[in-house]
Amino acid sequence: MVDTRVVLSGITLDNPVIPASGTFGYGREFAEIYDINILGSISFKGTTKDARLGNPLPRIAECPDGLINSVGLQNPGVEAVCREELPNLAKIYQKPLIANISGFSIEEYITCARAMDKEPQVGIIEVNVSCPNVHNGGMAYGVCADSAAEVTRAVKEVTTKPVYIKLSPNVTDIVEIAKACEDAGADGISLINTLLGMRIDIKTRKPVIANKMGGFSGPAIFPVALRMVYQVANAVNIPVIGMGGVSSAADVIEMMMAGAAAVQVGAANLVNPYACKEIIEELPALCEELGIEKLADIIGIVK
Ligand SMILES: Cc1cc2nc3c(=O)[nH]c(=O)nc-3n(C[C@H](O)[C@H](O)[C@H](O)COP(=O)(O)O)c2cc1C
């Protein structure tokens, strides 16, 4: 029998498959169609200090092999997340969670981290310094090594939970930023967030997305994500959660061979709500076919 367990900062996951933040909400809709307790963990929707309605519509543009989203961190705000969403999620999912947080100032990141620190079910705090869909904040912190390190230090000061920094691919040197976060005390790195993209409706001669640009993700970005996971995993000594275009068990194995200790699945959940379930079910057979007895053994096996 294949051992699919992986460990992130002392937390053992039954398997490495985790729905990516913003593509699984708080699990409710998915729990109606399958038992979500099969998931390794869940990175729930990005939480900000205040409630956010998100960006104007339309905010999704379909592309070949992917999609552009400009949701803009729609969420009820950290108080409501802790008061309502997390207790509801606890009824349908009983494993440690990944709390994805975002901010428009260091203080806002601190407020969210403090709140998540008090939540017993939160195992890891994933700090999004890479959202391309909000102005002044979000990605602004993730495109510069100094500011990414500043957010890391600030969050680390207010929590004892492991802190993973989620990086943007919209940078020249992702390794420099990942290393700055590691030096600032990060316990892990998540990557990648979406690539800044755009579509134009040639009939209306207007951008498809109301906000003009958005974050491109889905299978088309997989090779870019894999390359960045490989580069970062080889440069840091902390775990890397890999994501970007993962939609099959083979993609999970490829990401892990590149250096990912666990893998998140994003856009695939929007195309096929059973995506994570199918990947988890396919993994053991594919491992057997490839002669893998223990999934953790392949992490970073490609040098
Ligand atoms: C609709 C949508 C909403 C997202 N919201 C968030 C978010 O709130 N926080 C975050 O860190 N990433 C967010 N992301 C980025 C994903 O978590 C993931 O990093 C990215 O989509 C790449 O993975 P994929 O190619 O599998 O979609 C969102 C992505 C999509 C498609």
C-alpha cells in the first residue's frame, strides 16, 4: 500500500492535495457532493481585516487552458470569518486548516494573523503577498524582497503557528524574494499565485474584465509554476507548497519531484468540482505504476 502522507512544519497530512485559496470557498458547496475530509488540508478563501465585496463584474474571463479572475479578495472580513465561517467549516472538515490572509497595510496583516492564531483548527497561516487584483497592497508586498520580509517578520511576531508566505510569479527574481522571507523567519513558502493577464472583447473593443486585468491561472501556467517551485525549493531550507495549473495526479507527482512538499489545486476546482477528489483517488495507483512506495520520498528528487 502506498504511503501518501506528507508533513508540513510538523503537521502530518493524509495526502499532499489541498484546494487553493479562493477556489474552494469554505468548503460548503463541495461538502454537498463529496466527503471533503479526504483532503490533505484546505486553504480557505483569503481573509482581510474588513469585509470586501470584491471587484465589479465581469471578473472572470475564460481562456484556452485556463482563466483570468479578478475577484478582488471578496470575503466577509476577519471577525465574521472567525465567528461564522470557521465554526461552520469545523462541522464539515475536521483536519488542520490553512488560513490564507491578506492586507493593505502591515497592521491589517497583523490583525488577521492575530485572529487566526487564536483559531484552534488553523494549522498554518498562509500570507498572501501576491494578489494581483487589488490596488495598494496585496501583490505590492510580494514584488519586493524587503517588503515581503517586513510582512513576514510582522506576522511571525504575533503568532506561534507556522507562517507560509505565498509569492507572486509577477517578479524578475522569485528566488531572491523567497530567500528574504526565509531569512525573516518564514516557516514555508507557497507558490505561485496568478500571473497578471488580460483579454479584450474584439466586438465591443473593451477589456473582458471590468477591472481590465486579472490573474491568469489553470493548466496553461503549470510549466511556469513548476519552474518556480523547482528554483525556490532548491534555494531555501523550508517546505514549499507548489501550485499553479495542477489538475491531475501526474501533475501532483511532477510538482513534488520539482520540490513541493504539498500541492494546491486551484482553477481545476472551478472547472470540475470533483477535481481534488479524483486526484486523491488516482494518486495511489499512479504511485504504484511509477514504483513510488512513499510519496514523501520523491520531494525534490529531480536535481
Ligand atoms: C477565482 C480565484 C480566486 C482566488 N483567490 C485567492 C485568494 O483569495 N488568496 C490567494 O492567496 N490566492 C487566490 N487565488 C490564487 C490561487 O489560490 C492559486 O494560487 C492560483 O490560482 C494558481 O493555481 P491554479 O493555476 O491551480 O488556479 C485565487 C484564484 C482564483 C482562480
